[in-house]
Amino acid sequence: MKILVTGGAGFIGSNLVRLLVQDKGVSVVNLDKLTYAGNLESLSDIEGADNYQFEQVDLCDAQVVNSVLKKHQPHAIMHLAAESHVDRSIDGPGEFIQSNVIGTFNLLQASLAYWRSLPVAGDAQSLMTNAGSGNDPHSSLIDPQSSPTQSTFRFLHVSTDEVYGSLSPEDSGFSETTPYDPHSPYSASKAASDHLARAWGDTYGLPVMVTNCSNNYGPYQFPEKLIPVVILKCLRGEPIPVYGKGENIRDWLYVTDHAEALYTVLTKGRVGETYNIGGNNERQNIELVRMLCRILDEARPMVDEHQPTAEAFESPVTSSSDDGNENSQLEQLRSSSNSNSVGYESLISFVTDRPGHDLRYAIDPTKIRDELGWEPKEDFESGFRKTVQWYLDNQEWWQRILSGEYQLDRLGKDD
Ligand SMILES: NC(=O)c1ccc[n+]([C@@H]2O[C@H](COP(=O)([O-])OP(=O)(O)OC[C@H]3O[C@@H](n4cnc5c(N)ncnc54)[C@H](O)[C@@H]3O)[C@@H](O)[C@H]2O)c1
């Protein structure tokens, strides 16, 4: 069984590739452009594995994408490559249209041509039943004798819950039939790519499945996203930027739970279906940030030199303002947040909200649970403890990133 994973050098992709190579014994071809978010050091533990290969390719280069598929003859494609940071999409939407829309279009076209070149075989309902023998659901996939066929080939398109728009606090979670209503250039570009993937299934018969998942967290997340930002700001003794009043709600999914869910959908899911993947972990951002601070207070108590200084609060992250009133508002919020705080919580600093910031995302995971038997293993407490510990144990990984261009700066204020 050979799977071509796009975006395998990114956060979710690297966790997925590790799961496939190490735990599932699947052969993996990792196709990645290596943008700022792609990092082969996230895969250093498997780079020499016999069942792992890397191809540095930009999905916008249609010819090369075609030739990679012909060369590797995969049984399935798991498409994760994308520009993924909402704040960056506000500053520079063009890259998001190129990689997420044009890149997905190129991959679908190449996949269709490749799929049409495969022999038609069997009437399998899923990869698992077709390749399967015996009771171990995973061993069936590694059958070295099975070559890819039209009936067993799968194209799994990985997307986000952000395509559904924003929920109010009393709404039920997004289901697979919730209408699309994207608000940011990022979510709009992902919505476009989802529509393309489904259209290639409906129009040309390509065996497409789509997943839409909630916010991921865990090891190897690029330090521009909320959770690593909070952890690293704490460790540096710098103000922790919280957008608006921190009231936005997200449903947090541990990244290896997500990787397992993707493998489950690929091997057991029904062609043409969409599966929503959530963590059953809705939290307000401020609640999450406070929890991370408390975990760090236990794991790595703050030392005096990390107490925030007046200069620290004047850093670009917190002092930049869109209008004259913001600084005094911020002062109020800051003092209301910090007056009684001890430890890392005293670093919390409320900053101007992201433009178009969706209030709440939540997933209704009934379908994937009832149909495919998948449920997340990590809960809010266990997943976040593991994540904090990983960033404490792997300082070299993130310090190397921070020694480059990206310096934990605020992006996407649209001013
Ligand atoms: N991180 C989340 O919380 C989350 C939530 C829901 C859905 N998703 C989706 O999951 C997927 C992976 O997200 P992530 O957080 O791992 O992203 P990431 O930004 O960490 O990684 C993206 C990877 O894609 C590669 N890439 C980007 N453009 C490319 C191109 N043109 N050609 C080839 N490779 C390219 C990058 O080099 C990088 O390795 C994305 O499709 C994203 O939309 C992410």
C-alpha cells in the first residue's frame, strides 16, 4: 500500500506521515513545496525509513505533479498541502488562491489522469474490504501484492470547519450538511478547493472523500499559531497576545487523533462522502490560554527575570494600534486581566481583534463516530499537557525556526 501525502512536511502532515510510516507500515511519498511552514526536521526520525520518500514539488507546477503520480503509482492520495494561516491570508491572499485553489485543481487533474490509467478491478466498497484479509484492519492495507486499481483508489481531500462560517453560542455544531459560509481569504480558498474536489467526484467519477476538521494542536505546530505562541511567549517572558477579549470559541482536536481519523476515513469511509472531525473540546480562547499558563506554572515555574517589564508590554505585538483609542482600551483590558494574576497569567495581554474573526466553531462528530467508529482519545487536559511537554522537550526544533525570519510577530491586522 503506497499513499501519496501532500503537505507532509507541515504540522498535521508530518504527524500523519509518522503515523502511516511507523504505526501502519504504509509506504509514503511526501510531496511538499517546503514553504515557510514546511519543515523536514519534523520528520527527521523517519527520513531514512525504507517506506518513506520525499519529493519537493510545488502543486502549482502541473507537469511535475503529473510526473510524480506516474512515477510513484500510489494507491491513494491524502491532500493536506495548503497555505493554512488565517492571519497570513489577510496580509497576502494571493498565495492562498495559488496553492489552495490552483494547487488543488492541478492535483485533481493529475489524479484523474492517473486514475483513468489504472486497471478497473473488483467492486470493493472501500480500500479496506478490497485489499483486506484477516482480522487486523491495518494489515490488509500493506498487502504488497495489491496494485492500485480504479475501484480501490481514493482521493482524500483534507479541509477545515472554517468553511462553514461562524456559530452563535446556542447553535448546534457544524454537520456535514451545514451550508458553506466562509469569511476569511483562507476559509474561502479552502471552500473553493472543497467544491473542486467534490465536483471531480460528481462529474468525472474520481473516488473523492472530504474531511472538515476543527482546530488542531500538538507537536510540530509552526510557532505562529495560538498554542505555540502562548507557550513560547511564556517561556520568553513576553506578553501573550489574546485577540479581542478572548471570547472566541474553538473545538480543539489533538493532531494524532486527527491523523488516526484521516486514516480511518481513507480506509473505511464511503466514496463521495464528507466526514466532519472534531475533538469534543470547545473552549474560549481565554480559557485555553489560562490553562496553558497553569500547566506551565507547574512544569516550568516562572522565574523573576521573566516577570513582564513595561518595555515588554510596549513590544510591537501589543502596542500597535489601529486608532487613537486602542491603547487606553488595551490598558483597561490589560489591567483587568492582570490585576489579580500570578505566574504566567500575568503576561496575558489583550490586543486588537483579527478582522472578520469568527466567534465560534464547533463540530458535530456524530457521523464519523457512528459510521466509522472513530473518537478522539485525548481530552482537553491530557492533550494540552502533552503539547506543553513536547515544546519544553523540543526547544531545538522551535528555536531553529525562531532564529529565521519569523519572530512570533503579530500578522493579519489589516492596517
Ligand atoms: N492546523 C489546523 O488546525 C487545521 C484545521 C483544519 C484543517 N486544516 C487543514 O489541514 C491541512 C494541513 O494543515 P497544517 O496546519 O498542517 O498546515 P501547515 O501550514 O502546517 O502545512 C502545510 C504544508 O503544505 C505545504 N504546501 C503549501 N503550499 C504548497 C504547494 N503549493 N505545493 C506543495 N506543498 C505546499 C507547506 O510546505 C507545508 O508543509 C491544510 O489543508 C489545512 O487547511 C488545518
